[in-house]
Amino acid sequence: GVGHLGRREWTPTVTEADGRFAWSDLAPSSVDVRSLEWLSDQQLPATAYTLTAGETLDLGDVAAQPTRPLVIRFRDGETGEPVAGVGLQGALGGADLRSEDVPRSGPDGVVTLPVPPTAPHAQFASLTPVLPPGWLPSWDDALASLEIADQGDLPPMEVTVHRAHGVTGRVVDEAGAPQGGVYLGLWHTEAIDDITARTDAGGRFSLANLYPAGDYDLIVYETLGPSAAAPEGPYGNVARLSQTVGAAALPATGWEIVVPTMPRTTLRGRVVDDDGAPVAGAALRLSATAPGEFLGAAADLETAADGTFTAVDVPAQLVYQVEASARGYRPHARRNLPPGETVFEDLRLAALDQAVTGRVVDEAGAPVAGARVVSAAL
């Protein structure tokens, strides 16, 4: 194949019976010539050439060279046994490697890749294992960035993968009451991996695809009041528990997670205009922080037809603030809720009653009809 340097497109050709090949209609530039059959045992070394407009470049005889085998053996990270059914994808020696082109490992756990002959630049590979169901990649990314020696035999590689584990359990508070609708997340401290689940009404949960080794950061959290959408993570929500747990200590079933008991309350308030009339459909941002903390949780609310709003079943011990805005009114009205209180003082929105007038003229002072004028609040 031939391709322009710096691009990913390749123009393939097939040699004739006498081994000859040709390309036409190429743009004058620097190009690479290389084999496109990456799994063959003979390949052309990738070579760069410069094309001159209007001239034909005769490469003469181009000798194919034998490839060198790169042997990668996949083993179970816990037992050391070989793992069958593992494939690879990524890039090898500057060429894209598709998973469907690479034979999967057999009972010996081995995948063998033919490394292209010496290139004019260093040989690099960036590979990702394609794992059978129930397996997880190693967190050391041994294949993510490989520099391959230009000459000589290539030493075999050993790559560990991990059999995925699962756990089931229940979240309860200190009084033993099930905590339904809370979220729990496990973040592996070494692998770029996180697993999240939400408990059902009985506080039960199920987690899959967990590493059997290493440590996990466990965070139990909930949204600030009912939420239709699942949160993206614990930040901006109410934390119930945070601790580190060892993966090897996680039980397959019956894991009971106890979180501190959290008293509940319902908050109320009202949004009105300058005359005391209710403002329906006002957007509200309810914020909550634990005493003495800066970061906290937040929820979006909206006023009813009578201008009222409620936040049901929220933690009672947090410090609350609400901010209101509405179309046609000046932004923003803000109220803090004193500790122990559940009803916000009325939030008053001032109507936008100011007018701006003017005239658009050209350089000669003549009026310009049909000009579009836009105003923006600063």
C-alpha cells in the first residue's frame, strides 16, 4: 500500500505474477510504501519516498523481509493459569490492528503478532486486549505503549487479566432501616474503573464486573430530594458514607453496608413579585451544605401556580439556600434558611420595567430602517 505521511488513508495494490506493482494519479508529496497484509510472515519494510510532479518514480526491486514474532501470553492474575479467547486491537508499527484480524488466544493463552521489518523510525505498538465475557484488563496497561527493538528476537510478554467478580447486599441505617433509592459507587484505586448501583425499595443492590484484587473507594450517596435522572457521581449530591474496602474482602452475597441515620424534613417557600403576587413557573436552585463545609449538594425546583415550592424528604441537618429566577424578572432573588427552620422567607422578584429607546442612523445622519438591534444584560 502507499499512503501520504501524516494521513491515515492507504491506497492498496496487489502484485502481479512477476511481482510487479504500480500506482498512478498520486499527489506529489512524501509517501510511505509498506505491506498491508499484517499477518503474513514476509513484509516490506516501511520506506518513505519523495514524489516530484510530472515524473515517474521507479522503485526497482523491493525486497520483502521476514517478520519477527511477538509472543504475548495472557494469564489469570490470581491463579497464573493461561486465559483462552483473548484478542488484540490497536496499532503496531504504525498500522491499525483490528480485533477481527488477530487470532484469539488458545488454551495456552498465547497470541502471536508478526512485527513488521525495520522502519525508518522506531517501532511502537499500542495494544488493547479484547477480552471474553467475565474478564477485566490489568490496570498496569503493559500493552498501552510498547517500544519494539529494531533488530533481533523479541522477548515474549506475560500479560495478566482478571476474572470479574460480583457482589450483592443491602444498605441500612444504624437503626436497621433499609435505605431505598440511594446510590453506591466503587472506584478502584489503581484501575481506571468505577461501578455504580442504586438500591431498590428494600435497600438491596447488585454490583458486577469487580476486580478480585486491590482496593476500592466506597461512597454511598443520594440526590437532594427526588430526581428523575441518575446522577453522574457523588459530587453535587448528599454523601452518606465514604470508606476504603479491600476487593478480596468483598462477600459474593450478603454484604450489609451501614450508613449513619439521617433525620428528614420538608422545606417550603414562595416566590412573589414586588406587589406580593405569586410568580408561577419560577426556576429555583436549592443548595445544601453540611455545617462547616464548602462543597455540597444541589437540586432544581419550580414554583406551582400559586408561587409555592416544596422540597420533600431532604436531610434535616444541612444548611440550605435557595435562589429564584423567572423570565420577565430581574435575576436573582436569594434566601438562606436559618438552622432548624423549614420555611423560607418569601423570595421577591423585581419585574423588568425599564425601557431603552434610541435611533439608528448612517454616517450622514439619515435614519436606517429595518436595522436589527439586540440588547444584552451585563
